[in-house]
Amino acid sequence: MGHDHSHAHSHDHSATNRTRLAWALGITASILVAEVIGAIMTNSLALLVDAAHMLTDTAGLLMALTAANLIMRKPTMKRTWGFRRAEVLSATLQSALLLAVGIYAAVDAVQRLFDPPEVQPAGLLVFGIIGLLGNIASMLIIAGGRGHNLNMRAAFLEVVNDALGSVAVIVAAVVIALTGWMRADSVAALLISALIVPRAATLLKETTHILLESTPRGLDLGAVRTHLEGQPGVLAVHDLHASQIASNLPVLTAHVVVKNEMFDADAAGGLLRNLQQCVAAHFEVSIEHSTFQIEPESHSVTERHTGC
């Protein structure tokens, strides 16, 4: 019953997230078109970089929306976890795109610092404001779902970076209008890059951690082993593995060696329930999907151990 309850909530979140992402995608695509027109009209690097950022964000939101739809599909015999990992793949691609745009923008901005082009501040200001208003609308739409999974977190990160980029464009327009200092446009582009790169790198590191099937953050496997081996009748734990399928979906497997007298239907059944309850409730990272292979003491003589 606990699993059914959790999955029902997951599907509710996915349906709501799809609606949020669809609205954000429509707004972001509209801003993209406006900023491309604005960059051509004003000759602004900051606006062009922000437009390139918006292009990757539009693609990112499209990937996020696709992933949100895939997550809703039920597991099959071929894909026993369904498409739950689609959200991790989507977040990885989004963060990689953001990182590439941030690095490109920084390189181009440095080059323009030495030879700043003429920029029209009035048009730059108008399109910066249009972009900021659209970004704020997207942020408000996505904000409620940003904690549900990595896919939504990546999408929210993109629109937040867009909003900060729009603020930088507006500030650059004001500085140019008041002082005539054209390098303000390149400085704004550098600022946008500085906002994009660290956040994108952090998210990319987190998604790669999951794709490499590393131990979920916050879970100490040494403590898990010690706790399991402290249960009545347990002699040793080996081949202990923990990984993460997607956000909020950690899994654990282990071979548990027990005393020979514990290896009967009643004793083994009680021990198995106890072990599953331990990893689900005792640790900071709750693992509801656990698999334990119960082995009699005599079995360890013939078994070849692998892993931890």
C-alpha cells in the first residue's frame, strides 16, 4: 500500500509538472524570438548571448517536457523501471547545454572588451524588460514543482538564469545610455556567463553521479553494513550495492549471511521484513526498493564475492 500511495503522488506531480513546463516553454520560445530581433536591431552582444541562452533553454524545456511525459509511462517487462531515468538524462543534457553556452559567452565577451561595437541602449532596455517579465512569469509557473525531481530543478535553474541575464542586459542598457560606455554590454555578457557556468556545472556533476550509479548522497554504506550486521541472526553482509534510478528513487541490494538455524521459512521471512524496514526507516536516505539475498552460513564457502 505504501508503494501505491507513493506512485500515485508521483503521477500527480508529473501531470502538474507537464502543464507547468508547457506554459514555460511557450513563454520562453516567445522571448527567444523577441530577443533575436532585438539583438539584430541593437547590435548587442549581451542580448545576443541571452538569446543564445534562451535558445538552449527552449531546447532544455522541450527536453524537460518530453521527459515529464515519458515518466508517466508504466513499467514494462522490457523497461522494468519505465522511463524514470528520462528525467536524469534530460537534466544532464540541459546542464551540458547551459555549460557550453556559458563558456562561449565568456570567450566572446572578452574579445569584445578590446573592440566594443556600437550598441543602441534604448532598444536594448526595451527587449531586456520584455525578457525579464517573461522570465519572471516562467519562474512563478515552474517554482511549485522545482523540488519534485532533477528534471524540474534543471528547468527552474534555466529560467532563473534567464531572469538574471535579463537584469544584466537592463543594467548594461542603463549604463550605456547614461555614460556611453559600450563595454558595459560585454561586461553584462561576462556576468551572465558567471551566473550560468557554476550552476550548470553543479547540476551536471549531480546527474553524472546518478548515471554512474554511485551511492546516493547522504547514504553511508559503511553505516548500513554495520547496522544490518547488528540484526539478530545476521553474521555478515557482502555484495552491498546502492544506487539511484532517478530523483527520490534509491535502490539497494545485498547478500546477507545468517546462522544456519535462521535459514527456515518463518525465521528468514521475519528477518527479511526486518532488514527492509531498517533501510527504509533507519537512515537519512529512505530506501523503499531493497533486495536481500538471504544465505546460510554454509553457503559462504562456495560463493564468490564481488563488490563491497
